[in-house]
Amino acid sequence: MTQVTIKHLWKTYGEQVVLENVNLHIGDHEFVTIVGASGCGKTTFLKMLLGIEGPSKGQFLIDGEPLPDEPGPDRGIVFQRYSLFPHLRVIDNLLLGLELRGAPLTGRLFGARRRRARARADELLEAVGLQAAADKYPRQLSGGMQQRLSIAQSVICEPKILLLDEPFGALDPGITADMHTLILKLWNMNKMTIFMVTHDLQESFQLGTRLLVFDKVRIDPQAPERFGATITYDIPLRGHRETPPAPTGTLPVADAPQPSAA
Amino acid sequence: MLLSALPFILLIIAYLYYSQARLAENPGDKLLPAPATIAATVHRYAFEEDERTGDYLLWDDTVASLERLGIALGVSATLGLSLGLAIGILPYVRATLAPFVAALSLIPPLAILPILFIVVGLGELAKITLIIIGVTPIIVRDLALRTAELPGEQIIKAQTLGASTWQIVLRVVLPQLWPRLIDALRLSLGAAWLFLIAAEAIASTEGLGYRIFLVRRYLAMDVILPYVAWITLLAFGMDWLLRITRAKAFSWASPGA
């Protein structure tokens, strides 16, 4: 059970007010989509959830505890780019999370523990339709495949919260539909809370159970930095919570290297 | 392939022409020795024992020089990798050491060669230290830059996968620095040879650079020219070896694979 509670949250950089007086409560297993114009603090909000920025004023609580001040395994992240490790094969990218947690000193698993981790990774690899590419390097994958791997890489750590920073912004529209199916499936499988920043309004309505709009309520033309953005709309949506997970096996993916027999 | 061989062939033809022309005028000319003279000298240096010492001079010189170069490059690579990584990833180390390394790298190493001779004597240590001093700061700075260039997203992602700082170094940063280290070594090979030959020229009893500067007194171009060619070949071979190692061992980092 994950509860995110935000009370009277302010974020300022010197004179510049980015977020003002944000209040929010997010219950367990929500799919929160976040939209808003550029420079309206969406990314700042995500960075605070991630732990790389702290609040200037107010409270930011996960399950009643203040956010730790650095990223940790309870909050996964998928960036638009650069979140894969180019020197690791697909399967090793996926194994990394399990290896880091299982072996604090060497960061590598061996023997039976590695085989167990490998079985778990293979399972997830199949769920995201990348088993045929297990031994490739990230740069040999298409953009859509890279993002699927990046999502799987975070999900394998079973985070309480998954943060998505415009994860599909750089993908072709055709591939985006597959990605939506995938992310909903993983969300239902792992019962995590998802926060997703997006520019695509349709996407935000389609995926979310909760839609947040960040905007500035007050604007001073002489001093635009004096007022920050806040949540102007908080719309509950039906979402896809009831959707049963798709049967395991291959997903209909348009950009797989070869159609795999499953 | 054929096109790239053309300049070499032209150079050889020009040499043969001028060598023959000078020798026709003065059979005792030593500046551009005939190919036969060079071949005889190479044979004497490489395959016949030296009358005085009983050594095979070319091989002894080669082993001595490569040993110095190898030790020096090994130490430089180790220092460069560890310091570069620390400067690139740890803000405190960067604040402390980066300006110092930048200043060090601006000292002309040959200018402190006398200091080395005074402090550590004329032995092997002085020559090896000269190469290390000349090459290490460049490798440190290069690797520090490469480390800092890694996308911040990668580090954050690793943290969200539960990585500690130590694990980030071990599994994320270090593996990505190996190919960069090879690149840095390849680029510093030229400087390393320069310092090696300079040190050998000044104080040594064996080595490729020593030999060249020794026989210079007798205008022995028939020794100098093949030695220069041999050094070039060795340098090329080392570069080639590093390049192949990089391509084979770090295929993820080579373009187009």
C-alpha cells in the first residue's frame, strides 16, 4: 500500500517560484498522469518525487515518511532517453537491479542466485517482448524496444512508485499504442503507483486514473518569476484498473527484430 | 589500399634516386647510404653478436626500450584511471585535485628532467618517471572529462535500482571508462615515445633512443634510418594492438557493430 501525501508544498530557486502551495493525496495503485505547459514545474515535481530535489516549504510524504533526499529502489524512473546502460547486454541491463541488491560488494550474482535472478529476468523479458534481443546491446535496439527495456529494468526492482518522464515522447505514434498496452499490463501486475509526465493530452486521459494539470494561477507580467504553478485541475478518471492482465506470452509488438515463436 | 601505399612508394623512390646520385659522386658519402649498406648493417645489428659485448644490439635495445615504455604506460594508465574516475565522479576530489592536475599537465616534462636526474639518479627510474610525468596528467584529465560526460540519467537510474556509490563506480562508470582509457593511451603513445627517446639520449647505456644518439657521432645513417623505421613500426604495432583490443573487448563502444 503506497500513499503519497503532499501538504502546502512550495519549491523556489532563489527569487524564482516554481511550485506554490501544492496539496495532493494519492492513494494506492493509482495511475497519475501529469500535463501542463512547459516551465510549469512538471519536471520539478517529478524530480522531487525522485529525491534529487527537496521541497523548499511544506511536506512531501510517502506512507507518512518524508521523502529520502536521494533516489532509491522504492521509486523507479524511466527517462525519455539515456536510462539504459550502453555497456550491458539487454539481459544484463535487466539483471542489474537484482544484482545490485543481491550483492552489495561486487554488484554481481553467481551460481544458483544468478540462475534464479536470470529466470526472473527472462520472465520479464518475455512479458515486454524482448526475449529475442536478450544478447544485444542497447544501441542495437529501436527506440521503442529501448523504452520497453528501460521500463522492465525499473519494474524488476518492484518499486512502490514508478516515475515516467515523457517516456514515449520520442517514439513513433504506432509504437506508442503498444507501449500503452505494456505499461498498463505491468501496472496491473505489480500494483504500483505510477506518475507519468506527458505532453500528449489524449494519452493522459486514456491511461490515467487521475489526471493532474499544472498551471500558473496568477501571472505578474512585470515579474513572471514571482508566482509559481500549482495543480489547477485534479480529474479522477476511470482508467484501466479493471482490465485483466493480457495473457502472458508475446505482446503484439510492431518493432520486434524478428517475430518470435511463442 | 593501393592509394594509401602511393606516398610510401614515392618516398622510397625519391630516396633511392638521391642516394644513388650522391653515391655516384662520392662513394664514401654517409648521408644517404645505399640499400645494400643498410641491409648489411641491419643484419649485423639484429643477427650477429656484437664484437665487444656479445649482445644482439637491436634486440637488446628494443627490449630495454619496450620495458621502460611498458612499465611507464602501465603506471600511467593505473594512475590515470583511478585519479580520472575519482575527479570525474567525486565533487570533493574534483574541487581538490582538478586545478592541480591541470597545472601539472602544463609543466613541460623535459624541463624537469634535470630534477629527476638529481633526485632519483641516472638509472631506469628517472627515464620511467619522465614518461609517467609526461603522460599521466593528460590521461587523468581526459578520463575525468569522459566520466563527467556520462549522462546524469544513468547515474540516477542506477540509484533507483538500489546502487550505492561503490556499485555505481564498479558496474556503471568503470566498465564504460575502459574503452576511453584505451583511446587515451593511444593518443599518448606519441608523447610517451618522445619522452622515452629524450631520456635515453641523455643518460642511458642501452635502448633504441640511446643507440641513435650514440651512432650520430659517426654520422652512421645506415644505423639511424633503420632504427627510426623500427621505432615507427613498433609504435604503429602498439597502436594497432590497442585498437584491436578495444574493438574486440568493447564491441558495445565501437560504432557500426
